[in-house]
Amino acid sequence: MTPNVDPITFFNKANELMVKNSPAAADKEMLEKIAAVNIGPGMEFDISVLTGDVAENWKTMLTEIRLKLIKEGQKFSKSLVSGTILVNRSEISIQNMLIVHW
């Protein structure tokens, strides 16, 4: 999906995907809540449940989510790189011990 997808397309696609890939039992409570606005397996989203400037609110939400995902992704990348450096140092240390031992 493109980042510029509208709410109707987004939620209808999510509903379709939930038919093909059933939500986990642990999501039951959340599914009951969002069913009130026609989000769930096999449902058809009704945009009339949204209020205010839907287009502007949707755009703002997507921007905020994108920024949060970028920030979280950077944390993960730093953690991954840090872990890789530690693994590589451990491998070098083990190789050095083997060379000294033999």
C-alpha cells in the first residue's frame, strides 16, 4: 500500500486481510472494540463513523506514525549494530585465544 492510501481503502484492506489471516485469540477484546466502527474480518468500513476533517486527520496520523516508526527503527538499528560489534569482538577474542593456545 502506498503511504497516501485513504482510510476507506486502508480499513477495507485490513478487513479483507483479517478474513485470510484470522486475528489471534489474544486480540479478541480489541476486535470487539473496533467492530463498533466496522473494522474486523469481512466487514466493510463506513467512513461516516469518522468526524472532523477526515483527510487532514488521516494525513496527520500517518505523519506521526511514520516519525515514530523511524525513531523506533533507529533504536533497533543501533541495538543491532551494537550487538554485531559485540559479537565480532567476541569472535576475535575467541580466535586470539585459540591462536595463543595452539
